[in-house]
Amino acid sequence: MKLNLPNNLNDFDEIIHSPFCIFEKKNFLSNEIFDELRKKFPDEKIFPGKHQNGKKIFLNNKHEEFYKFIKDNIWGDFYNHFNQKKFIVYLIELIKPELEKIENRKKFNKYLITKKFSQNLYKKLINKLVRLINFDTIRIGFEFSIMKKNCYIPPHCDTENKLLSLMIYFPKNNVEDYLDLGTNFYSKKTDSETNMDIWKSEYLDIQNSEKFYENYDVFYKSKFEENKLVGFIKNEKSWHDVSQFNNDIIRKSLNINLYLD
């Protein structure tokens, strides 16, 4: 499966470096492949997971139902491509310059490289890097998500072991009703004296969400567009959410997360 993705973050269609790195690539798949993935998006009847906050339902690669679904399915090819070692190395190489800026990731290399190899070897060709990465410390999370009327995702900045989040949106088409269903990214208001930035994050409850919205503003919003890859790198400032919506449409998306265990 061929993906149209550059090797450098600065070559993506959109790139924001601060307060945390966000990037977007449009048309990263062929239209034929994207349309087939959208057509074969899993039915909500097989989704076993449900978030208490916001009522999002999900199906991920920790569920037995996930592997039954992707068997003999284009989604199986898609999952296998993202889960292969070469692609994981590509992601690590892609985001490594940004990870090095994050205080809590400064010792990142020791988790990835077996001790007998030098740092210089890390910068060689990806097909050689596959032999160097300690894949016992890295895993891919793959999660289908469905949200309906009155659903939302509260503010959060992700768990401390997450390195990267990738999101793919599946609107029925690019009509205005869908465009506003993308992800909101927040930064602290310049005149606010309240700092809620935190390395370890869970979904904020109602009371803390109200406090958050008083002190943080949206600085970027990704449009809910088809055939687009949206990514961001977790740090203590990577606040994001999905706003509650009240129209009778279904928000379908896929999250691909890179974790350091």
C-alpha cells in the first residue's frame, strides 16, 4: 500500500511547531484506496468500547473483534502497513527532531537503541534501523471511533507514554456540516495566570473543563476533511478536544497512536 507522505515534517501541507507540533498531509492515499476504506469502515454493532465522558464508542487493536474485522479486508492491509517495523522507524525518524525539544523525551534514544550500537548508526538508512530499534518498547495503537449527536471528547493532553497521534477523518463528503467536526488544539491565554499544563493527563471532568475553557483558547482547528492525515506530538501542552455537536450526522475517524512502553 503506497502512502504519499514526506520524510520531513517541514514538507507537510501544514506544520505548527509551538506550543506543540501539529502537522497535516492532504491526499496521503489514492482516492480509490481512501474510498474503499471509507466504504468498509466497521459497523458500530461490533464496537465493544465506550467512553463515559462524551459517550464516544470505539474499536481498537486490544479487542478480539478488531482482528476478526480486519481479516480478509482492505483494513487488514492498512493495519499491517502501519504496524510494520519499517513504517514505525519512519515515524520515529520523522518526529525525532521534535521529540528532542521535549524535556521528558531527552532520554528517548536509550529506549529505542540496543546498547551495543552508537548514536551515529541511528542516522543511517531506515532498512538498517529496523535492526537497531528495540521494538519491545514501541507499540502502535489503532482505534476506530464513532461519535453521534451530543457526543464530545473533553480536553486532555494524552497519556505520558504516547509519543505521537495520527488521525484520519471519514466524512460522507466534504459538506459544511462535517468540516467543523475536526480536532481543536489549545494554548494558554496570554493574559491567564492559571497554568493547567501537565505531562500526565486524563479527560477533564465538567468542573475542570469549565476552568480550562476560561484560561485556554483554540489556536488551531483541523477541518474534518476526507483523505487527510492529521498528526501531533504529545507534550505537557498538547491540549485538544472535540466539540459537542447537535446535528444528526455520524463522525467516523481513525486514531493511530505510537506509544513508548
